[in-house]
Amino acid sequence: MKKIFFILSVLTATVTLNSCADNFDEIDTNPNSTDKPLTFGLFNSANKELTDNTRDEWVSGRMVLPWVQYSAQRAYTEEDRYQYRLPNAATFWSVSYTVAQDYKEIIKLNTDPTTREQMSVYGPNENQIAAARVMLSYVFLNLVDSFGDVPYYSFGNSDPDFQALSIDATLQPKFASQQKIYADILKELKEASEMIDENEVVFTEGDVLFGSGAKLKKFANSLRLRVATRVKGVVSGAQTHIQDAIASGVMTSNADNVGVTYEDNLVNPSPMYDNFRTRSDFAISKTFVELLKGNTGNFDLDPRLFKYATPKGTPKAQILAGTSPESTNPADFNGMPYGIPSTLAASQAPSSNFFSKNVLKPNYKEILMEYSEVEFLLSEANGWAQTNYVNGVKASMEKWGVSAADINAYVASLPPASKENVLTQKYIALFMQPYEAWAEYRRTGYPNTLLLPGQTGTLNVATGGQTTYTFTSLIAGLSDLPTRLYYPTTVQNLNTANYQAASNAIGGDEMNTKLIWDVN
């Protein structure tokens, strides 16, 4: 790779010097690009690219979505057993830094004296800057949660270790420590929240994510509450950030939910729906179905089962058309056994359940953060408070369209709030948000209903009975869920010295190396 890069560089330099020296500026300018883009267009493009590539069939569907056992693959079960395709994590890495560069450009356009006034036509400068800082925090949170130490950029901190997104300065940035990154994300979210004018829009047009400064502010504070809860006890000041974020105003209803809503067409459909049009690889997992049925865990039958999954035997064409029926008969839901050998997958797939039409639809909303999660965070912050716990369950059910009668009946049956019960309900509510569910499992150990390596599961047999199998990890040393992703091979090859330093700093570039907050 280095040799190819060097050859291409030499060839490019030779051509340029021999044929373009006299009119380099003219030749080097792309007539179809602009150095002053519409900031709301750049913002929306970055948001869509982020969710396109982190909630799709690769970075989500063949990695973390099955690991947290919301799904199980109907064919390629090696990935469910942790043998993921390394290019998937590389895509996650590269796309994250690409969209981060876009958010940084929005900040630059709104701070540069030569463009600031022009950009104010598209929205208040301060609100645009704040939105970009918040989304940068969201992107880097996902990166550090998934890999550990990573190259990092901060708008408000000139720490010499923060070298990402500065290609003019270095193509081989240092990896900042997790301690520094989490502390700075908390600072960035606090400062971004404080600079927002709640009475103004974020963008004057084309804002399909927030719509108002008030909603952006709630998202910034709620995200800070998420981060501070994750690192409390390991990053100095986190507990103070928890209280300050709550006092500054977090989400208070489902109207505050933030996510990217796709178009109701086949031009820009949601990524999992787009995949389902041509493939049938993913089913809801038996592990999750058994929890929702009340067969595992501490809860009764959960009516969200009927909103999350399609009854077995439903024709795929009906799901795609949005006409598939709902069933309230638990017998219609088996789930796909998780982590079975590929040789057994074909025998189990016909009786498994696809995701429902509520998920597999072109205009699905990929959630970045929602109100129900905030209530569970508040329950934890308030000593596992019952009121916040119940509010979180209700909010999740309301979002998925569960009837008021079913909500009331389920809430009446809830066991009292406790660490286990609150965090398990949080996991249920985080359905289809696998990276957050993965982080929470690593932090807390809940839910404790997942099938882990070495444990025994059950599957159906042709005679109508069941037999057992053992879930076997394909990665040596993994006796639980993976605790992080491998650094991409491109980073290892092209930024070798900094990669080796980071690997040594975190305790090894392995899938069972724990992050600083992973005390589970």
C-alpha cells in the first residue's frame, strides 16, 4: 500500500510539473465545486452519510446489531459469532472521519470573517456552529466507544494530541487518549449548549434534524448526560456534568427525539429497507424474542414484540408493501436462534421472524437519541427512580404505537425499579440502536439474558421438537461480547508508529481489550 501510494504520488507530481506549471491554479480548480457550500445542505448530507453507513447491513447488520442480539443472521452466522469482515469496521472509521470533516467545514464557514456574514443567511452563525460541534461530539463518541484511543479533533481545545482533521498539518495524526477525548466531548457539548439561541432556528431552511434551537439544546444536554453517565467514576468531573446537563434541560417527550428520517421512495430509502428489497439475511433473534415474550428476564409479555417483528410465514412482498398483518399471538414469534453454525441456519430460517413493517419501511427514522433513553438515564441518576423508569417504558411504547390499554396493562405488571430492571428495559427500548446498546452492555453487564460463548441455546428440529447447541465464539479469547473493534488495517499500514503507540496504550489491539469505562 505504501509503495503504491508513493508511485502514484510520483506520477502525479511528474505530470503536474511537466504540463501544468504555467496554469496550475486554473487546472487545479474544479469548475463544478464551490468553496462556499450551502451549510444546511452540507449538514444534511453529512447526517445522511453517517446513518447510511452506520445503520446499514454491513456496519450494523453484520456486526453490532447481532452481537447485542436484536438480530440473528439467517445464513452467514460466522459474523454473529464475532468473525466480522474487517472492511466493515474500516468503513465505519473512514466514513466517521469524512462526515466529521464536513461538520468542521460548517464551523469554519461560520467563523471565518470572509464567509461568516454570507453563512448567516442560512441560519444564525452561533446555532450553526453549535449544531456542528454537537454532531462532531456524536461522531467521535461512536469512534472512541468502538475503538478506544483514536485521532481526535476539537473546536474549542488546542491540545497538541488533538491532530485529526488537519491534513495540512499531518497525514499521520496521533491517537488521543480515551480520558482526554471523553473529557473534551463533555466540554464541547456543554459549550455548544450554552451558545445556542433557543428562540432561533438552526438553519433557515432544509433543517430536517432539529428544526429549532430549543430542540438542538435538548439534544446537546441529553447527549452530555449519556456520555457523563458512561464515564462517571473514570473521567474527572463527569458527575458534575450529569447534574449540569439535567439542569440545563434534557428531552421531555417523544417530540424531542432526534433522528434521520429517510424518504418514502426508492431513491433515498432507509438502509435496512433498501437491503431487504434484494436480500433476506436478517431476522429478529430468538434471544430477544424470548425476553419480549417474558420467557427470560423479569417481565411479562411485552406488546412491543408485535411492533418489532413480523409474524412467521409473512410473505416478504407484504412487508415491503407495508401491508403485512400484525399478530398478538406469541406463538407466531420464534426468532432466529443466535450464534448457530452456518450448517444449521437453513433449517431454522423458514420459521424465523423478519423485522416488522415498522422497521423495514423506506421512510424509517434512524434514531440518534430519544426521550425514553433520557428517562432511563434519569432513573439511574436518581438512584434507580421508579417514576423515570415507568416514564421510559411508556415513552418507548408510545413511540412504537402500542395502544394505551396495552401500555397501562404492561406498566401495571412491571417489577419495581432496580439496576437490572431499568437497564434491561433500556436495552429493549434501544432496539435498532445497536452501538448504544453495545456500549451499555459493556458498561453495565445488562441485559443478563444474552446468549454468551460456551452457553447452550435451543433450536427447532424437523420432527417438531427442539434440540440444543453450544454458542461458540470464532475469536480466540472472547468469552463474552466483543469489547471493541480492531483498528483498520489501513491505519496500521499508513500510520504505523501512532497505531503501535495507541495499541500499546490501550492494552493491545484485540477484540477483548476493555475500554476505560468497561468495568463489567
